[in-house]
Amino acid sequence: MADAPVGSPNPTLELDAAGIVEDVPAPWQLGVGLQFTFPVSGRLSAETERGEAAHRSAVLAVAVDERETVARVREAWIEWSVAARRVDLLTAHRERLVAIERVAKRLSEAGELDPADSGLIAVSVAALDTRTVGLRSDASLRRAHVLALLGLVADAPVTLVTTLPENVPVAPTDKQLAKHPKALAALAVFDEAEAGLALVVAGRNPDVSVGPKVEHDAGRWAVGASASIPLPFLDRSERRIAEARGNSDLARAAVATALQGLREQRFMATTMLAGASDLRRSVVEILSPVLKAQLARSQTLIEAGEVQVLLLERLLEESLVGEETLLNADRQAALAHALLLSLQPEVSP
């Protein structure tokens, strides 16, 4: 934007010379003056306000970047923790499944179990191994991503501990969201645009220039003063004012957009928490009791000498589904926790 000149104007040196066309002893009249401009238009104060607003905007932009970086680290850490714990779940499930496979193999060799049924369990173990390889690779990539966000190389000799947050922060109110760095940064940009508009408008107002003046005429010196003020008859700043006003309107709309975006994130976080709670409740209150009853019944059959290998294998599969569902619920709750933390208002030092 082409605004008025920045800072106080420099002094102006004036030189006047006039010659008398008639035949006189001293035909030349000379004058020298120095004028100082006093910005009575308010341009300097508007310029100062715009500079302060620009500084606040830059500082808050850094705060927003910092918040977003911390949020990305939290989210990446949660995703890696979930991936690593999923590998642990499958590893533990494989140990139980391999134990059943050994029993099935002995029963098949003794002629008490169809070899095809024993082969089905072997297929389940192989499929589980294939899935575990893929999940272990995914966990390694997510660990490397966490290290990259922390500024470390992928093979850095550090030990990361899988952690998922438990204590959920309170959802911020609308008043608290108004103090979030994103909202404050948008407001600072609006203040900067308003100050820019005030500066352009102030640039239309004339400044007063005054200063001393010395003249030499007919061999005599005269000392006096001069003053001037520009007349803005030919001012063409309407376009710049319209552009500045348009920038101000856009910045005002950006403030409302930033607040609305924060409210939507708050709604998303609370919805994710409710969904995670419902998911966990369905496993604990519906799936787990049924699995426990079936496992108890299978234990009774085993004690009676009736080993139903395929039934045990199916129960273990369903148990794994329940454990993974709980892990998914924990992931969803942890991501909601991280989102709520990122929405907390700015804390002044």
C-alpha cells in the first residue's frame, strides 16, 4: 500500500531569485529560507499506532506457530503410542494363539482333531504375523515422525515411552476462546489494518510548514519568516482509502472466522470425548461380560476333558477385537485431550 511518507518530513531549503528588468544599480533580489514541517494532521500518531499493531501481530503470529507446533508434537506422540501399543496387543495375542496351535497340532497327530481345523489355526497365526509386520513398520515411521518434530534424526539414541493423557482439561468458554492466540492474532491484524486506514486518511490532511527566511534586496538584508500549507484540491487518495477500508473489513471478518473455527474445534473435541466414552462403555458393559462367560464355559469343558480348540481360537479373536476397540477409544480420547489443550487461552507471563 502506498501510504504517506514515513516519519517526520525533512527540512526544506528555499532559494528565491528575481531580477528587475529596469536599469537599476542592484537588479537582483535574493532570498534564502529554511522551512520545518509540523505534522499537525495526526499522521505521526497514526504511523506509531500502526507500527505497534504490526509488532503485536508479528509476536502473536509466533505464538500461534508455537501452539501449532506443540499440538503437532502431541498428536504425533499419541499416534505413535497407539501404534506401539497395538503391536504389543498383537504380540501378546500371538503368544496365546501359538499355545492353542500347539494343542491343536498334538490333537491332530493323536487323531482327535481334523488336520484341516489345525491348519486353520496355523493360517490365523500366519495372518497375524503379516499384520504385525505392517503395524510394526507403521509404529517405526510414527516414531521417526515424532523425532523429526523434536528436531532429532530418525536413529537418534533416545528412548520414547508410550503415554496417553488421562486427565481431560475443561473445555474453554467463549470468553476464554477470545483470548486464544489465534483470536488475538486475528484481532491484531485487524488493529493493524485499522491503523493503516487511519494513516491513509491522515495523509490527506495538510501539514503546516514554517521557518526563518533571509532576503537581500538593493544591497540591504532583511530577516523574516515564512509559512506554507498545501491545499489538497488535487488529492487523489480515494483509491488508497478504499483499499485500506477493504483490508480493514477483511481483517474484521477474519476475526469472526477465527473465533468460529475455535468454537468448531471445541465442539469436535467434546464430541470425540463423548464418542470415546460410549465406545469404551460398550466394550466394558456388553462385549467383556459375554467373553468372560464364554471363556469360563470353555474352561469348564477343558477341565472335563473336552477341548474345543476352534472355540478357544474364536474367543481369543473376539477378545483381541475388544482390546483393540478399547485402544481406539483411548486414542480418540487422547486426541480430544490434546485438542482441548491447544484451545486453552493464552497465559500472560
